[in-house]
Amino acid sequence: AQRVTQPEKLLSVFKGAPVELKCNYSYSGSPELFWYVQYSRQRLQLLLRHISRESIKGFTADLNKGETSFHLKKPFAQEEDSAMYYCALSGTSGSRLTFGEGTQLTVNP
Amino acid sequence: NAGVTQTPKFQVLKTGQSMTLQCAQDMNHEYMSWYRQDPGMGLRLIHYSVGAGITDQGEVPNGYNVSRSTTEDFPLRLLSAAPSQTSVYFCASSLKTGPIEQYFGPGTRLTVT
């Protein structure tokens, strides 16, 4: 079985502060991890995936297989980063995505 | 391309009523799926389809039916609505199976009284 846990339902930081959204997973094989974001009144969209090893909008995420984590980080948060963030896992069996509970990030001015 | 479209945007049902949530995509994607989004529970997979004529159950399929007669459309039917089905429903699609990006529709907010 695959499982994704996001321990923080709400996260509030000030503009310019570093931000880290935590994601832990449970999966017996080699997982593919994603971060999806949902801005206010917009549809869910892909932010980044671990396989691409890219930085999107200043966000990065490193897959740590030893700690089974895929935390999302940004060194300097911006107000426009305020959104709901979901960590998701896809196993080797196909496209079925398992989502975490989501973290609502608020960046205060 | 319109991407993934969903209708209606909002719906209120009485307990016991049935209805169909529509989902369509114009990207020729093989894989389509339905999720429900509930506070504190994230998105949970209801049903999915890997191609026309093929559907399978996800994590929370009870009370819902699906069919996939064409590549483009993937309707979700609520057979006898219950208050526990009050939720926001999202349809998603991707080009094929595998760990690739899924494209989401705008969602349908359903309230069952």
C-alpha cells in the first residue's frame, strides 16, 4: 500500500522568510513523487516532480529515500506563494496518484 | 485546447437523488480519473480509466459509478446521493499511465442535504 503524509495542515510565514512544507511517504518500491499546488479559485496544477530535479518558482524538493521524505523548500517566500500544496506519490503500478492531506500555506506581508 | 472541463460548477442535491457529473478532455489523453477533495483528507481517488471501455475502482468507489464510452468523456454518476458525498469533485487526465503529470479540471462543488 502507498501512503503520503503531510503533517502540517496550516503553515504561516512572513514574506522573505524560508519555508519548508513537509511530506513523508510509505511505499515498498521505487516511488515517483510530485508536488501539486492549488491557488485560490484556480485548478490543481503540477508544481514539480522529483524525477525532473528542477526548481519551479524558486521551490525545490529532494527525495530522501532513507527518511522517506520529499519536503518542499523555498528560501524566500513571496505573498503569491500562498496556496494549498499537495504532495503526491505514484508507484510503479501506473498513474494512480496518492495524495497527502494538503498544507495550506499563507505568506504574510 | 480547453483542457479538462467539468460541469456543473455547483450542485445541490437532496438525499436520495441521483445525478451525473460530467468530465471531458480534448487532449486525447488515455488516462482519466475522478477524485474527491475533503478538508483534512486531501484528494482521494474514486474511479479511474486507462482507456475507452476500461474502468476500475479507486480508494473510495462506493456510491459512485463510471463509464468510458469515448476517449474524451468520463462521467461520474451518483446513484443515490448521501450527505457524506458532500465534497468537491475533480476530474483529471494524463496522456498515458505512468508517473507523469495529471491535468485537473476546475472542480464541481456538490452539496447533499
